Amino acid sequence: MSKFSISAAIGGAAVFATAIAIGTGPVNAAEANPCIGNSGPVTGPAAFGGKSIRMGAEMAVDEINAAGGVLGKKLKFLQYDARGAPPRGVDNVRRIGLKDNCVAMLGGYHSTVALAMRDPIHEIKIVYVGVIAANTKVIENGRNPNYMFRVSAKDRWVSKFLVAEALKRSPNNKVGIMYENTGWGKGAYPNIQAALREQGTKEVGAETFNWRDTDMTPQLIRLRKAGAESLVMWGLDREGNQIMRSLQKIGWNPVKIGAWGFAGNLGELAGKLANCALIMQTYSWMGKLEPQAQKLYDTMKKRYGVKSQKDIRMGSGVADAYDAIHIIAKAIGIAGSYDRQKVYEAMFKVKHKGLVMNYDPAFERTEERHDAILPSAYKLTAWYNGELLPVSQTPCK
Amino acid sequence: MSAALQYFLAGLGIGGIYALVAIGFHIMWSSAKAVNFAHGDTLMLGAVLTIVFLDHGIAMPLAILLSIGVAIVFGVLLERVAIRPFADHAASIGWMLTTIAIGIMLESYATIEFGAFARPLPSPGVDKPIIIFGAGVFIQELLIPFVAVLIVVLLGLFQRRTQLGRAMRAVAFNRVAAGIVGINVLHVAMFSFALASALGGLAGILVAPVIQASATMGLLLGIKGFAVAIIGGITSAPGVVIAGLLYGIIEKFVDGYISTAAREAVGFSLVIVVLMLFPQGLFGRRELVKV
Amino acid sequence: MSRIARHFNPAFVVAAAILILALPHIAANEYELRLITLLLIYAIIALGLNVLVGLTGLVSLGQAGLYAIGAYTAAIFATRLGVGLVPGLILGMALAGAFGVLLAYPTVRVRGVYLAVVTIAFGIIVENVAIEWDSLTGSWVGISNVPAPTLLGLPLDTNAYFIVVGASALIAFLVNLNLMNSRFGRAMRATAQSEIASRSLGINVAAIRTLAFVVSAMAAGAAGVFYVYLNKYISPDIFSFADSVRFLLMVILGGSGTALGPVVGASIMTYLPEYLQAFGPWQSFAYGLLLLAVMFILPRGIVGSIEVLVSSRMAEARPETGHEERPRLADIVAVNPADGSACLDARGVSVAFGGLVAVDKVDETVDSGKIHALIGPNGAGKSTFLNAISGVYRADSGSITFLGQETTRLNSHQLARLGLARTFQNTELFSEMTVLENVLVAFHKEYRSNFFSTICRLPSFQRDERHFRQAAMALLAYVGLSAYAHEKAENLAFGHQRQLEIARALALSPRLLLLDEPAAGLTHTEIENLIALVRDLAASGITILIVEHHVELIMEISDHVTVLDYGELIASGSASEVQTDPKVIEAYFGSQTFGDGPAPAAGIESGEG
């Protein structure tokens, strides 16, 4: 046996093993399988985001299956890891749509991943319901038909909401912007600018910061010099904490208003420094809960090792995913079939009384109304002594 | 003026962090001609464990000691498992990949057990900034570079005054010759990794109040700390500390006067340029080819 | 490493081609076919990286940066100018290749782990630029809307695209295979195993490393281009440090330096994440554990370990050394008859290390066709002097003339090309290569066939290869090693290793041969053989400069002896002249106290020649 033929045999075996490994999985059919996929962060620094979606989705799927499933079939929830990387999200869409052949899918935490998934979703024509990622263009993407839906916040609406609250608190209408240098932050920046234009003003300055930055004094010094009275902030808790500390270092205390990325544990990280930082949310598990929410909270304690209300990281994600699964299930029921096209049409007919709000209807055929949660459901909360509470329950203004 | 001072002070704090990481790389390299590529995760271990011990109601001083103890055990095990079996190979791929693998496992385990969120480590050093000519800085941020310099001084004394320290220097200079004169090279390597890990754990505890403890805090610190160690000249302890402090200060000035966006590109381009001009790093010892 | 495929096998190519054509029909669904396409893309990058890591021994932890450059180039040209697949490939590979040259430049001075840092820094810079150059790259949002790939104006669907990528991967495999089994591959492996010996054989190490970087960079660039058209979307997230580690792991896992290893490694690393998904949050932990396990259980990688296993089972009984007739050297390599002129002339050469002057203003003339010896006590500066004239060290002052040409500032590979060959005090063989390959490396500069004809196995390459294999075999016969031609050099007995070094040096057709302590560690019989060999060399017209402690040997063969002590020339003349020179006796016995009796080196007086 020559040396080459040994190598060739090894190689041949490897290649054929690969060929055999692919011999599984169903062929594309008109009827999709009774599963709902999700691509989100399962590992890495945003793993809590993936976990929040999984908790909400699984609780909803269990409720539906306990009541007999949809059209006589039990639903399944499949979650794949994108680790925040858009190309992995794209792979996951194809896996969910082509291999698992699911009827619909949720979408994860990172806006960049959601943006990247638009193309393959429209190739495959599968209903996508975003549950956290709030970038405006994920949904408002100019496509028709548009398979992108969302049960979550929309940055354009959030921007209007935050800018209005910021201007209320700025006597001379001088607003500065601090946003994270990511797809989410960069996507929101033009939305904030537009919201300010609508109110007849513009920002005095806009600064960026990166993940894991530990000092933001240069940016804040520039904003203070520009005369900012309030800061509209777009980012996550860890960097939010550095903003608070850097503000303290340079001895400046402007009004601070932030998107929901700061709703995690900013108060724990920054302590009193975060007091009266105002944060927008779609849902809060803090304080006294409605009976339905209480029941879900008990389930989370039992099944997912949640010990207190504070342990529910990215609580909006749990509620959004829970509502989204119910809406999809109702759409399948209305469609009367697991045919993806029929389910897409049925999405516009769903009415649902959910955890976050009463969806009546959930979606309409305008691009703007592929978002189910309306600004009227947005809540302004404030950090106070480590807790994120409705502003009225704090001395903040 | 106060802005420049602010950048300088902030840069000193961050540079001190890089310097602390780089000292660990220096100690490991000197004894084994290999390093723990995931040394950043040793910092994470120190910081995260301290918080976990505090959660269990253990008092701060004891929590710190316990964490450093665990870091030492980790260092010794890592040297035995991931470095020693691969140290003979001239090509350095072996230990690079094994230590990266252990780093991945550690980070992944910490994410699951500790959570993905960053958490604060309380310290009186970050309660209130002190203001110097209009520039604010936390005591903790000044403490970090101070400790880095202090460690270099103590390390120097240790290596001159004690038997073990002199053995470390001998091994760093020539492993084979040190072995011939009766120094147990393997013991020295084990001790060096224990020391580096202890200092790594301590560094993690020192920096956590400033940058927060999280499962993923180590990755970038490790890469930058290693780059800094290399450009400083990994064979020189004062060299890596000076390089670390300078790198931190340069970063902040790039942030302040050019743009936040350019920071990594400028910083790492500088790394390449320095290495082209000084292949052994700024303060490194030139190794002579002998045939 | 040594057990690599040597012969181009058409049957394999046909089988692979059939498989590639059949796979679109076997694949269960489009997702599976895409996954295999991805596998082949990873195989291309891994095959390229193998040239760098497996052959040339340079570690790159920045390969994702080159992959990114190919990908962004294609994506930007495709979305803005509608450029198709082929021009995209050309542009992507060209740009990545150009960055490969840039990356190779530091290797001239920067080594080992320092080089790893340069590549890490490069990868991070590329990632950072991709994030921050928003107008060009779309930053974190990336580039989407990449059009479907077109080939010669025809759009390719998933199946057709798979076949294009499959054919490209097959080409990459064959390029890797042919490169490996060529003078370029041998030169790469040689520089990895002993840089100094490679230089002494006339190999331009910087050029070979640049070649390796360019090949691997172009493969990474091509892979990036293919990825863009497969995924139709890119963003900075998949070009991170972790991805560079993953690419390196593919090579190591499969078997670095083997032909098939990169393909096997890429296959596993493509399918692994699919299965690891089942571990949920534990998947990265499982990945780390697997990586660790591979390094422990299969440090040579899967294919590498199998090859070792198979070859050890197939190992034949050691051949007996037959007494062969020594062929005439002039029949094998070009030799120039001596004309009695000065072959080498050194004037006032000094070399200092820091404050220590190792060689101090030494004058030395070596006449052509003569055997010239350089002796002196330990630390006298003999080896340093040898290193200075052979270009390993640069003389701090003085001048060196070789064959009438001023060579003071030439590198050792330039000197080798002029006809100055040498052996080493501690043998510097390419220990992982076979005996035959060791000699073939030295013929590198003699080949007339260029890189292209080598890769394509054109007739000019075949002719060269056949010719130099014969010449190398003849040289082995000349030193009496033909029975060991296919043995690994490190398995040779020490005496044979010394002979191999001489055979290797002879392949340069040297005018001057420097022998650095050739008798050290040899048995009596071996020394006898060495003496016969050296005499035959001189008789063939090769000038010899020999550094040796073995006095009998010196006295027996030298035409002229020079004595160094503390870096200074203290005597020069015929063997019998220096033997009685008082300064020489002083140097060997002089002020040094050896205790009782004469020092071992005192054989100076008992010369039998």
C-alpha cells in the first residue's frame, strides 16, 4: 500500500462520512413542522438574553401544549446559538427554515443579528417575530410582503419617547447623546436625531463608546463643554455604570435618560450614582404582579432557578417572547394549517390579550404596524437605591 | 489643560491594569518560555470568586485570600496540565492552544455559574473621586499603577536576595545551564506559575472595583496585557510595566484627541511598529544565535 | 511529516470530482448543501494556513484578518459595482496576498511568539477597521444584499455554486499537495527546522517565508470571497481573534503538515458547532474541552497520528550498509580545478559581542585547492571566525574577499550561492526530513523550473526533479549513505549525520568548504573515512577550511595551519612549523594550570603526521 493511497483512503473516508452525515432531515414540504425556532445568544456575555427568550417561549409553548397543542399537534421550541454574530444568525435561519422546516421563528437579542436575518428570511419566506432587538429597520425594511414582525420596542418610537422626556427636563433644550458603538447604538442614533428635529431642536453633541470601555471622561468632557443639560443614552448596564462613574469623576450631574439596555443591573453596579437615571421599559417584573404574571413568576422560580424578581434579567424579553408565541399559535389556528404562507396571512388577523398589552389587533398591513407593542405601552422607570421603580414611586422627577 | 490631565490620570489607571497583567506574563515566560495565553481569565477568577465568597457571607479579607489561593492552585495545575507536556516542542502552537482551551472552558463555566452580567466589587477606593486641578480620579485607579510598580520592586528584591529568586533568574537566563548546576527547573516553573497566578488573582481583585467583575472581563485584558508584555520586552519586568502604563496613557489620549473609534487600530499598529523596530521589545534582552 | 503523499494520483482527483458533482443530488436539503459548501471554504483557508504553520513553522493568529480582507473586497465590489465571482476572486486574492507580503515583512526580524503577537495585532486592526470604516463596511450592521454569484455572466444557484467551490477546494488541495512535494515545500520545511542551515544552503529565508505568507493569505482571501457569495452577508463578528484560533485549530486538529489534515480538520470544525448546539449554554465549554483533548490525545492531529501509526507498522528492516564504490565527485556536481590563487582572503577581521572581542584583527588567506586548518584552545574564536566569513555574523571591522569579490557584508545565503558551503559544530540537519530531502534542499537554487510550473507539475519541473533526485542519490553514494536515503535524518547514527552534512554542502558545488569540527564525536574508523573523504574532496579541486581539535587529523591532512588564541592570530604556517612554535605551546600549556599532567588538548606534540 503506497503512502498516498493511505492518505487517500483516510480522506475518502472522511469525505464519505460527511456525505452520510447529511443523509438526515426532511425535504421541504408545503406543510411546515410544528416547531418554532429561535436564534439568540445562548453563550457569551449576552447569554441572559437568550435565556429570557427561552423562558418566556417555553412557558407559552407548555401552556399551549397542555391545552392540546395547535391543530392537534404539539408545538416544539428550538433554540440555536448566534452568540451575537450576525453570520451565525443567518446560518440559524437557514437551519430553522430549511432543515428543521419550522412554521415560524422568533429572533434574538442583538439588532445586528436581526438585521442580517432579513435576507434569508425573505428567501425562505418564514414568519419572523422579533422579541428583543429593537432596531427600527429590522421591521421597516421596505420589503413587500414583509415577513418581519416584532413584539418588542421599536427604536424610532423609543427615541421619540426618550427625547420628549429629556426635553421636558432641559430648560434650554440642550440634549447630548451617548450611544454604544454597536449595530444597535448606531441604528438608534439617526432615530434620536430625527426625534429631536421633530421637536424643533438638535443635539449639542453625540459621543460613542465601546463595549468594555472603562472610562468615558473624554466623551463627557466634550458634551459638558457643548452645554448639554440632559443625556440621552443608548447602551448596556456595564457601560452605563462607567458613564455614571465618569460623570462623578468630572463632577457633572446632567439629566440621564436611557434605553432599556440599562434596565438590567445598572443600579447594582453603580449604586447611588445611578439614582434617578430614567429608563424606558416594555414590561417590569418588579413590585406587585398581576395574577397571570404571578403564575409565570412561580413557574420561573420552579423551573429556571430564579430566586427573586431581580434575577429575571431582561424581563421584557420574557414577557415579549411569551406573548409572541401565543400570537403565532393563534395565527396558526386561524390559518388552519402549518403552511407558512397561510400563517403569514393569518398574522394580521390575530387579536390577543397578552402580558405586555392588549393586542387589538397585533399587526396591521402597514410597515410601521408590523410592530405589535405600541408606544402607549412604554413605561418610564427610574433607578433608585439599586431598584428600578416607576418614577412615581421615587423622589426623582 | 484639565482635560489633558484627566486623560493622563485615566490612562494611568488603565495602563496600570495592563501592567499588572503583563507582569504575570513576564514571570511565566521567564521560567517556562511559555505563558498562559488565558492569563486574563486568572484575573477574572480572582475577581469573580471574591464576589462569590462575599455572597456566601465570608468577610472581605478572607474572601480575597481564598480567591488568591484558588488562583494559585489554578496556576499550578495549568502549568502541569497545559504547559509542561508541550514545553519541549520548539513550535509554540501546543501551549498556545491548550491554554486558550482552558481559558474558553473557564470563561464558559463562569458565564453559566456566575451569570453573564457584570457585577460590582465594593471597595472604598471607588466611593468618591479625588479632584486634582479639575480632573477626577478614583483612589483605586491610582492604586493600580502604584501596585504594579511596587510588585516590580519587590520582585526585583526577591530575585536578588533569596535562593528561590536567584534560581528564577538563572532559569530565565538559561534553562539548560540552570538544570546542569542543580536547580530544579520544573519546581521553579511551578513556583513561577503559582506566583504569576497569585498576582493575576490579586490584579483581578484590584481592577474589579473599576471595571466590574464579569465572566468575560479577562479576554481583552489578556490580549492587550500580552501585547504590552511583548512590546515592553517580555524578559524585563520594569520594561513590561513601563510599556503597560505608556500604552494605557496613549490609548486615552487617542480617545480624547483623535477618536474613540481609532483606539484599537492605532494601539495595535503601534504594537507592530515597535516590534519591527525592536524585535525583542523595547527593553527586552537580545537572544544570540549560536552555532 | 515525512509521510506525505509523493505522487500525484489521477484516480483520487476523478473520485473527488465525481463526489463533488454527486453531492447536490445526495444532500437532504439546501441547508445541508450550504453546510458542505462552508466546509469546503474552511478547507481552502485551512489548506493555505497549513503552508504557513505546517510547512514553514510560522504561527498565524491573525488569519481571520486576511479572510476578512478577501470577504470585504468581494462584498464591496459586488454590492457597489456589480462585480461577478471571478473578478471578485482575483481582487480579493490579490489584496489579501498584498497584505500577506506586509505580514511577512516582520518575519525577517521578528520570531516565534513575537510573530504571533504581530499576527494577533494585525487581525485586531482589520476587525477594528471593519467596525469603524462605516461608509465602506457598514460597521456592525455589515454588508447585506450581496447579489447571487455569477460566473462568466451566468448566475449560479446553490447547486452550481457548490460545484464551483468544490472545484476550487480541489484545486487548493492539489496546490497544497504539489507545493509540499517540491523544492519550495522542502525549502519551507527546511527553514522551519533550521533557519541557519537553510541560509547556509543558499536559501533566501525571507523570500521563502514571504512566499508562504502570500500563499496562505491568498487562500484565506479566496475563502473570504467564497464565503460572501455563500452567506450573502458579512459583518465584523466572524473575523475575530476567536475565528483565527478556530482556523489554526482546523490545521492542528487534522494534522499540521499533512496533505489531508486541513481538510479533515475543516470538516470536523464545520460540523462540530451543529452538534454542540445540543449542549445549550455548555457548548463553548465542550468546545474548549475538545480542543484540550485533541492536544493531549492527538498532538499530531488526526491524519498525522494515523500516518505515524501506519508508517511505524510498515517500517521495513533497516538496510545493511553495503560497501559501495565511491563515485567521482566531478560526475555529480560541478567542480572547478584549483588554480592556486587565493580562494578566501580575510584582512583585519574583528567580531565583538558587547565588550567581549571574540576575534581580533585576524588576517587569513586560504589558497584554492588546499586544505587549511584553523586550531586553537577552546574559546579562541575559531567558530566565531568561521561564522564571520560564512556570513552568520557580520564582521565589526576588516574585510573579507571570496574568489576575488568583496563579501564582507553579504548574508550567508548569498555567500552560499557564490560557492561557500559549510557544516556545523553541532550538526544542523533538517531532522524531520529524510536523508535524501536534506540533500535536495541544497539543490533548491539550481532548479530552473519556476513556481508556476512546479505547482502545475509541468514537464520542466519533472525534468528538474528527476535530475536532482539522481544527483542527490549520487552524492549520498559518494559519502556512503545511499542505503539510508529514505530514513529520517534524526534517526541516523551520529557519524552518518556528519557525513550527510557534508553531502548536503557538496550539493552547492562549493569552491570553498568550511568544516566546523567534523571529527568531534566520531569513532576511530569514522575518522579514517573522514580523512579519506576530505582528501578526495581536495583532490577534486574543492578548497577546505577545517576547524578541528583532533590533532592527528590536522597533522595528517593540512597543507597549512593557523592558530588562534583569545581571538588573536598567534601562528600560521605548515603543520610542522606551528607544532614547534613557542607561542603555540604557550597557548596550549602556558599560564593555565591544569593540575597534574598535560591537558587533553596537549596532543599537539604527539602528532603522528
